[in-house]
Amino acid sequence: MKIAGKRIPKGNLLLFFSFTAISLCLLLIVSAVRAEKVNRLNKYTMYSGHHKGFSISGGDGVEQWEPVISELVSQNEGFTLYVPIEDPGIIVKGICTWGDDREVPILWGDYFDFSTSWTDTPRAVLGSQYEKDIVERNGKKYYEFNEVDFEVIGIMGTKDESRINQMLLIDFKSAVGITGVETNYVLDGEKSDLLGIGQQIYDNMPFPSNVIISLEETEAVSFVERFLAPDVIMDTMYIMILISFSLSTVLVTLIWLRFRRQLFFAWKLCGYDRRSERMEISKRFYLTTGAGFGTGLVLMCVIVQGMSEIHLAFRDILGALAITVGMGTLILFFCYFLDRRKAGS
């Protein structure tokens, strides 16, 4: 077959269209997963959806939390504590986070980590709607809330209207200083860890504070119910789509290699060793698949222009490229060894 007067080797078009499809699929999945995470944060106002509320009675001062936080950090890989603060004009939450890797849409600066959320220095991550109220002094940005100047370490938000744009997150100690220890809290983290972390909070909170939290096991959920749960079914669908494209790509790669058997024979006559043979076939394979990924990226950019719900970020492209390269490499070498064994060489 010839295109623009140039002969296209047999199987290249099949491989090209296959990786165009799989690249487009990956870009859609990666961007859709990120958009779903942001939508979930927006829906639950920064919570994961399986968070647990509790309250504390008695006690006075944030120092009551010192031994509790120390124990939680030493015994757990990740958790987040929130302190909701009632305010008529803005959604405000105090936060202490440790090892939580959730993706928060940050437009500028950084999101909270443990050092900035458990600190004696008032710090804040501000929703983009209130960025105009920031005051800059001595090279740092500040936002005033409750007559306290909070150093703004980041601006969070989305391009579209969302609750995240209208929120203010402040460090945990400042929040407890506003509400007092006797208030309501929210514990968030991995669903399987919440009961254990809740028990640690209950056991380590010093007298006279009393933690009021439900530590009862929920009813067992069947495999089918877990499989069809709203927060799982979309991930399952993405995985099944990816598996389907991968299996079709394996077949296409086998066909592509079969068309190259004469080339393998010619290389053998020319004295190519096995390493040189693999380098040559890899070069031809990656040139075609790279062109397929580039075409898939162009098509994705066209799709994004017509779909305001999906935004393509640079990290989405890098993630999809890494998966494509990794998957393509595995498929190539699996099919290569299968084809060489079948050819008897």
C-alpha cells in the first residue's frame, strides 16, 4: 500500500490504528478518572464519601490533640481530620492531613501536607473565588478570617463553578482555636482504616475530653454489591475497556510481526545477533506506535474542545504516554518471543 507515493510496510497501518485507538482510550480514561475525583471532592465538600463524623466533649485547648496526633502519625500511613467551622459567608474547614494522596485541583501554590496543616503558624488554602481578597506583604500572601491573617500557601479551584472555588481550608490548630476542642470533627481516610483510627482517637484523647464516635462494624457487603457500587462500577468499566483494547492490540502486533518474518530472515543472513535484531524491530515498532499516540492525542484535543466536562491536563498526557509505552513494550516482547518460538528461531 502507498500513501503520498510512499510504500507503507504491511501491517503498519493496522498497528498505527490500533495504538491510535488505545492511546485515545487511555487519554479519555485518565482525564475522566481525574475529573471524577474532582467531582467527588466537590460533591462531598473535600470528603471522600466514606468519612466518619465524631465529636468531643470536655477539655480545653488544642494541646488535648497533641498525644492523639502523635499516635495517629506513628501508627497509620494516612488519614485526614477536618474541623467544620460555621460561617454564613464562606465554607470553612480546619484540616490536619498525614499521608493523604488525594488529588485536589490546585491553581497556584501547594495543598496542605502534615507540616503545614499541623503547625503553630496560621496557614490557609483558599478557593479561587476569594483570591481577589488576598493581601500581599513582604513577599507572602495573606487572607484575613476571624480577625486572623492566614498565610495563603495555595489557591484551589476548577474552571467551572464548584464548591471548591468557594471554600477556605485552614490549619487544624487555628481551626480548633476558633471552635474550641468541644466541637464536631470529621475523620477521613481509607474505608478499611477508619474504625481503627477512630479507636486510636478514642483511646488516646486525654482526660477530661471524651470522644463520642461510633465504632460499630457495618454489615458485610457481598462481592456483587461491591462490584456494582457507584464508586467502583466506573473503574471496572474503564478496566474492561482497557483489557479489550489490549487484547486486540496483541492480535494486531502478532500480525505485524508475521509480516516481518522475511525481514528477520534477512537480518539472520546478514549476521545480526539477537540483541541487534530486537533493537531494529523495537525501532520500527515504536516509530509506528508513537505516530499512533500522537494521532490519538490530536483527536483527544479535538474531543476536549467540544466537551466542557473533560479537561486534558499535561500530567494526563504524561500518564497516558507512560501507560502506552509500558503496555506497548510488554505486548511487543510477549508477541516477539511468541512469534520467534513459533517460527522456530
